[in-house]
Amino acid sequence: MTDHNIREYIKSGWPFFGATSKGEVLARYVPYGPVYRWQQNSMIPTPLQGSDLLWWLQASDEDDHLG
């Protein structure tokens, strides 16, 4: 699944499971449920949802390009 696909699924609310190009694993298990991310051997719900989560992903992508 590409970064674009993940962003589209976040916006649509449909279930998905995938890793971003940076290796961040994200998943939604039920329609319009919370998005989970992999951290320290467990999937935890993200405090960010929808457009906030998209902004967070975009900001982390930009941080990688600054270094």
C-alpha cells in the first residue's frame, strides 16, 4: 500500500492495514473506527483522526526532508 493509498483510506473511513514509506505501520479495523499505529510491539489508537492525522503524516514526511 502506498502513502497515497493510506491517506485516501484515512479520509474515506474504510478499514485498511499498511506501512508508510517511512515504515510507520497504520491500521483501521472497522469502518470509521480509530486508526492504530504500531509502537513498541503493540497497536495503539492514535489521538489524531481524519485531517489531523493526515497533517501529522505530512509534517513527519517534511521533517525527514529537513535533515
